[in-house]
Amino acid sequence: MSNNVGNGNNEKSRNSFTGSLGFVLAAAGSAVGLGNIWRFPYLAARDGGGLFLIVYLVLALTFGFALLTSEVAIGRLTKQSPLTAYSKLSTGFKSLGVMACVVPMLIMPYYCVIGGWVVKYFLAFVTGSGSGAAEDGYFTGFITGTTSPVIMTVIFLALTVIVVLGGVDKGIERFSRIVMPLLVVLIVAISIYGLTISHTDDNGTVRTGLEGLKVLIIPDMTGMTLPRFFSVLMDAMGQLFYSLSIAMGIMVAYGSYMRDEDNMSKSVANIEIFDTAIAFLAGVMIIPAVYVFMGREGMEASGPGLMFVSLPKVFTCMGPIGNFIGALFFALVLFAALTSSVSILEAIVSSFMDKFGMSRTRATLIEGAIALGLGLLVCLGYNVLYFELTLPNGATAQILDIMDYVSNNLMMPIVAILTCILIGWIIKPEKIIAEITRNGEKFHRRGLYIVMIRFVAPIMLVVLLMKAFGII
Ligand code: PHE
């Protein structure tokens, strides 16, 4: 770790990924997370199945591509962390850097709390007590406790810290190289199993996995009106944004570790494909299984309700093999969540290193302590600090939801809008394009990139932001 001393002015001392594959796996590891598993399948089932998939894919290849490319390029061009990169491009954008560093600092604590919940369920299924975890009230009982959620959060945070302490190539890249292929194997295996099952319910109705698959992939246009389509579009955009880990400084940090000789546009395309494919596979893994055992009503849950309440019930319904499938499933979720939390922590650590000249160890331990303190608050938000607050979008919130809302719905669109302005209008897209093609690579989506970053993306983001504020 001796060469990890972070001094932004000394580019030679900066760690880097060992090549394109390492970069793609680490960045895809960040992108593939809880969002792919607990939100994408639900949105797809609710928003017209195949219709949502098509809208999402088109947005990923246009809007997502433009933002992702921009962030990775900003990182590699400046060789700086999010906190310092933007102001290196234009001195007036210091506050954008601060925001891009505050977002991951806000996300980190509650992501670790949720990661802790995953650890708890993983342990429950691995030790063979999955059916207990499926009982009514188990989840609420667990998160409202005072000690268990805290212990689990600490375990998850410690695992994240250990990986980040290892550095970029020996920690993050090495971890991603092991975990990401495993994740793919697990998701494919569980999906195949889910497609083969069938179940007869109390009324004698037989439901099969393949019928459930149809809900996911066949476009359903019933009741589709223009306003309804607009809301599908907004859902897809919000999901995409979060799913690609955009606007939280992460891709800037990872871009700064990308080697100059690697092909950036190919790597970005690979991240998009990886993230979208895993989201789709998560749908194949979850929707048919939920449909078989719970019918259409079962599909109404998303987020924690889906992952920690509905799915454990589905695994129990599978009979003796359910415990095993549940253990595999929570191992998969744990991998997905860890590679994401590693990237959040790295965005912050790289910022501390560049800005304050701290060593990696010091930066990691300081942010680890901050995340632990705030994470404790989040845990206590379900018992001694319990309150209910209504957010502008109508949802009832505890501390976790408030941190989530402020970071995702408010700050992230603002970071992304300012990034579009910085690139589209201040430093100009040509500067980014020159970085992408620095080794003479072809950049096929050049025209699309310029139009997206200058006009389409900022307008769409403003609409998304207005929706978050409840204005439209
Ligand atoms: N992109 C991740 C997902 O889809 C989520 C994430 C959030 C990752 C915050 C890093 C930071 O779930």
C-alpha cells in the first residue's frame, strides 16, 4: 500500500486498474446492486412488461450512455476524485464537486444498514432457518431491534472497508474479478430453476414459471394513455440513473483509475450491457417465482418488502430445496451489494486522498467511522428515534428514507444537470470526445452524445427533478 499515498498532483502515484476488464468488472460491480434486484423487476412487471424493457433499453443506450461516458471521461481526463475533478475543468464548479462527494457520503450509511439486513437473511438461510425468516412479522421484528441490525451493519461495513483498504488493483479489482463471475453464475442458475417450477394454489389454479415470464417480457399496452406512458418513461429514467451509479461521483473516481491506453467507449458499452442484462435476469429470477407462488398480487411489492418479506415466503413455498435456493439468492444479493458499497466508499476515499493528501488507510478509516456513526442513527430510526415524516412525493419516511430521498431524488438529478451544463456548454463536448478518442479509437455515437449532453439529458433531468419536488 506504500504507493497509495494520494496526492492529486502526483499522477504517477495514483493506483489504476490493470486493464479494461478490471475496470469494466469493477464499474459493473458498482452498477449492479440492490436497484437491479429489488426495483427493476417490480417496475417492469408494473409498467407494462416488455414495454418498460424497451423504454429502458432505449434510454440506457442514449441518456445513460451520455452521462456514464461523461463521468468516466471526466475522471480519466483529470485523474482526480469527484471532489476535485470538476473544479479542475472549470473553477466555477467547485460546489458541484462538493455535492458529488456529499451524495456518496449520504448513501454510504444507509446502504450499509440495508447490506446488514442482507447479511442477516443470508445467515438465516445458510444456517437452515429460512422458514423462520419467512414468518409474518420477522422482518419488522428484526429491524426494530436494537442490537442485531447494528451488528449486521458493522459486519457489512467492515467487509467493505477491508476491500477498499486493499487499494484499486489489489482490493477493488481483485474482489470484483472473483465476485462478478460468481454473481452471473448464481443469477443464471436461480433463474433457470424458477422457470421450471409450477404450483397449484388452494383454488386449484395451476401457475407455471413460464407464464410468469410472459408478464415480464410481453409488452402490455392495456390502459396505456399518454400520461401513463409519461410515468413509465420517468420510472425508467429514475431507475436507469440510479442503476448505472451515475451522479454520485463513483464513475468519476473509477474513471480516474482507468488507464489512458484502454478503450473507453467500448468499456462504457460493456458496463451498460452488463448492468442491463443483470437487471433483466433479476426479473427472470424473481417475477416467475413470485408469480407461481403468490400470483399477480405478489408482484405488488418492491424494495425491502419484496426482498425481505415476499421472497423468503416464496423460498419456503419451494419446499426443502427452498432453503438452499434462498441461501444462493442472498449470497448473490450480498455480492451485488458489496461491490456497490465498495464503489461508494472508494468515491469518498479518493476524494479525501486527493483533497487532503491523506493516505488510503487514514481516509478509509475516517469515512468508515463517519458511516458507522450515521449508520447507527439509521438503525435507531426504526426504534428509539422512530418518527414518521411525509415526503413531497407522498411517501411516509424514516431516517433511512429521508437520506435516500435527499440523495437520490434531489441531489443526484442536480449533480447530473450541472454535469451536463459543464460539459455541454462550458468546456464543450469536444473536450470529452477528444479524451474518448485519445488513442485514435472510433466513437460511433458521437452525434448522439453531443445532442444528448447539451439538450435532451438536461431537459429530461429537470423534468425528473420537478417530479421529485411534486411540481408535476
Ligand atoms: N447502482 C446500484 C444499483 O443499481 C446502486 C448504487 C447506489 C450503487 C449507490 C452505488 C451507490 O443498485
